[in-house]
Amino acid sequence: MSSRMHVIYIPGLGDSRVNQRFNGQRILVSSWRFWGVRPHVFQMNWSDNEAFAPKLERLLKLIDSLSKQAPVGLVAASAGASAALNAWAARPQAIVGVVCIAGKINNPSTIGNSYQQKNPAFWESAQLSAKSLASLSARDRKRLLSIYGMADELVPARDSKVSGAYNRQVKTMGHAIIIATQLAYGAPRFLRFLKSQQIS
């Protein structure tokens, strides 16, 4: 098995734009290869009418395939954090660690009606992620890094903090800016975190 870790990035809502060739998130994620990992972007396509279950199944198939080659880590932003936690609960032995950036992890009841209607799969994922989070052991939670900003108009810190995990506040404000700066400048640090989980 190769030692070069696979890192799957799961974007948040509006991820249909990530498929564009010159999308900023895709370009930033592809640059992670310079830090010694093999990056992949997995689109949930949150806003289509497909239920969450088949989306999760495709993500799990990718994890199963990649984990046969090398360790697998997950990095997820915003709504993608719920999918990452659900995948981790389903494949705890195949995923070495998870990083959430401005992740909507807690308090699914605060998701507005418009978000629920436009992104029904996200609503399903958010409901399920509460159970997934509860299933994590104390040791599992040490393999979770949750990064959040000083002020986030969409996902406040209380929605990102996880008891028993590594919670880190960055000196950035604004949901989109927090995500963008972490994908660009925070990557070396959180990729080191994921790599360290291979030997923990």
C-alpha cells in the first residue's frame, strides 16, 4: 500500500460550481499535492432532487476504493461537514481523520426553510450527522479537527465546535473568506494533522 495519503474534499452548498475548470476551490485543492497528498474533490450536488442516501453511497464507494491504495482523510467545508461525519461513522476504519472548515455540525434545527427546500439532501445529511457524531468515541474525536472563524454570518462557532475534538479558531471573519483562506493558507497545517493520524 502506498503511503501517500488520499484526501477527499467535500464542498458545501453551491458545489455545482466546483465542477467548473477554473473554479477557485478546485484549483486550491489540487495544489495540496505539493504537500504530499493526493487530493480529490467529491461533489454532493446538494441542490438536485436526489436523496442523501445514494449520494452518501457514492462517497463511501470512493472511500472504499481509495483506502485499498493508501490511507484516506476527509476535509469538508460548511454543509460538507455533515456528509464527512456521516461517511466517517459508516467507515470508521477506512478514514484516518477528518477536518471540518466552518462546518455546520451542530444545531440542524437552525437551518432555514429556504436552505431545506433548495438543498433537501443537506437537510437529510444534517439530521443524520447528529447520530453520527454521537457514535464517535473519545478516541475518534481526537481525530477530528474543526476550524472556525472569529465571526461567521452563516455558521457560528457554536455550530462548529465538537466536544472532545481539536477545535481551532482562526483570525478570519466571513463564511466564504474563512473557507477560502483555509483552503489556501491553512492547508499545510490541517494536512499535517491528517498525516499525523496515520501513526497515532
